[in-house]
Amino acid sequence: MTSTSPPSVVVVGSANLDVVLSVAAVPRAGETVLARGTSRNAGGKGLNQAVAVARAGAACTFVAAVGDDEAGRDLTRTMVGDGIDVTHLRTSAEPTGTAHIAVQDDGDNAIVVAAGANATLHELTAADRELLAAASVVVAQLEVPVEVVTAAAQAAADATVVLNAAPAAVLPPELLAAVDVLVVNEHEALVVAGLTAPAGADVAADPALLRRVLDALLEVVPAVVVTLGGRGARWATREASGETAAPRVHVVDTTGAGDTAVGYLAAALAAGEPLAAAVAHAVAAGSLAVETAGAVPSVPRRAQVLERLPR
Ligand code: RIB
């Protein structure tokens, strides 16, 4: 019998209220700058990825924790509005996570996160484990405790486990052993690989260094996607590798663009696309996200992404 239900993706991760400050340039240590404007949006790496999965057309369940507060209720409304299954969402005694984000004129940012409720997501329930065991793709990042990320990856059974190692961290071997696709930016790639780049080195612009980083990562995971910002993304398995260039776009705000790429990558993998095609979806989606301000508000719809795919 042919199933008509969309492929299922489970996202385990953070949900934040993003407090955004628009500035000419992000302040250096010891500096005070005046913001030109402020806004509040739904965000958090986990929620941004869950919204991207849902907007890509996959069925998405979000395992996360928010506080019993107005921000938590707002974020939950956002999830429900995007058709995300919130039955595995916890309400914590800690306040909802908050990210303070300075976005400068060129669209780049600096982010400080107060984890709040996200830090209380320590354990999986029996129902979470059942959900993860039945999923097509499981996605996680590192704004929730690493023990729950590890438990989720291990509970994923037959699912493809996509780990976005952000924020950058040295990862326990038992987590890496359960990962199928590691998604990292240049900085995260170096940290996870345990490598130090020569001073001033640019991984994205140095093919030999990038190859070295990829080779080191492929010793611990079977597939790697390195996102290269405006350059696109490079992917590699132990058998093959490739690159998708990003289209030239007007960058307004890079916040959440990497998360959008991860969500679209996961949805494409869940739909049965090979890694190269899934990376093309991710790059197209990320390039659309940087054209709009905010994290969740900038996640594009599936039709926009299909329109932007290279022909
Ligand atoms: O990756 C972008 C996200 O990082 C923001 O939405 C913010 O909440 C932080 O988690």
C-alpha cells in the first residue's frame, strides 16, 4: 500500500525569543553602541529548523522546552501556526530561552543566548523514544544539553540522524557514532575535527584546508556538509563529494539562515533525495533566508525554494 502521509522529521532542540538590536556594527569588548531599532521574533536553532522542515512540506514534531510565560506561549503559537506537532513540547519552571542578537549593517550578527528552559531538556520520555524510533529523519543541534542530543540520536534507530553542531563544541564519541550527516560551518568544522587552522586561514577559500577538515570529520561520521556562507556548501561522504554554489543575493540579516538550510536539508532527505540534491535545497533555502530580517520570519516557503533551485 502506498502511504500518502508526508515523511516524518523529529527536531530535538531549542526554542528562543529573539530580542534583536539593529546596529551599524556589533560592539567590541568594552564598547557601547546605540541600536537603531529593536524587534522580537521567534527563534532558537531548534525552532528555526523545525519551522524550515514544516515549511518544506514534511511532517515535523518538535521535542523542546519553553517556560510557563508569555514568550513560551507566543513560541508555541508560532509552532502550531506552522503545523508543527507540539505534543512532545515540555513546559519548564525556568523562563523561555532568550537570545540577544545584534545585527549589523552587512547582515552579520553576534548572539548571546540565555538558555533558560532549553537547559532543562535533559531527558527523553518513553513517548519521545517511541517517536524517534519511528521517524524518517531526526535533527538536533547543541543549544540543549548534549546528553539529550546523544540520547535522541541513539534512540533514532532506522532514522537518518542529522546533527548541526552549533554552537561549536567538542562532541562525545558516543554522539558522533550515532550521527549520519554532520552539518557545520567552517568554524564548527574545525572545532569538531579538533583542528587548529593557521592564523588568518579561511577554510572556505582554502581547498586544501577544507579537504583536510573534511577528511578528519569523515573518520568519525559517514557524511559531512560544511556550510560556507555566501559561497554555498560543500558536502562529502567516504565515497563522493560535491559543492553547491550559493546565488548572489542582497544580504539583509544572516540570523537563522544556517538553521533554514539544515531544516530544508532534513526535509529533502526525508523525502528520499540524495545528499547532493538535499544540499542544493539547503543552499537555495539559506540564500532566501538572508534576504529577510529575523530568524523564523525569514524561513522561506517550499515554492520559493523550488523556484530558486539551480536548473
Ligand atoms: O541560529 C540562529 C539562532 O541562534 C537565533 O534564532 C537565536 O535564537 C540563536 O539560538
